Amino acid sequence: MVFIRGTLYVDSIGSGSTTTITGLPFTPVNDNPCSVQVGGSAVTFSAIYGIIGAAGIVFTLNNAAASGNQASAGIFQNGTYVDLCGCYEV
């Protein structure tokens, strides 16, 4: 079992992903939810979901004004912070 907890602060956005955090120490066996809190997001949303999977931690947004999930909406911009925690099996 791997436990993760951290805070990510985007000082200056580069050319990386705006929806995924990569570089987990081990690859998960299954997808697992993680607790996420975001401030200074590039988009407005009503809920955010973090899934720990083989690709890394992928964020899915839910916007009450739009219909359904907006998985492709980028959340990271300069000044965005993300607090997260979760665990997964390897």
C-alpha cells in the first residue's frame, strides 16, 4: 500500500499537462480516488475528482453550469495550488 500526500504550487506553467500529475513512485494496480483541494484554478467548477491511476493523478471537473464532467478542462495555471492525499495498492 502506498500513501501519498502533498501540496503542489504552480509558480510558472510550462509545457506540461494541465490535468495530470505524473511521476508516482509506483504504478497502481487499480484506479483509486484521492482527496483534492484546488485554489487559483484556470477554470470555474463545482466539484473536482482526483483518480490515482497508471497515467498518474488525473483530475476530472464537474461544472454545475455545464452538463456533466469536463475531463479535458485544464486546471493548472500560474498561481494554482493543489492539496491532495490518497493511497493505492501496488
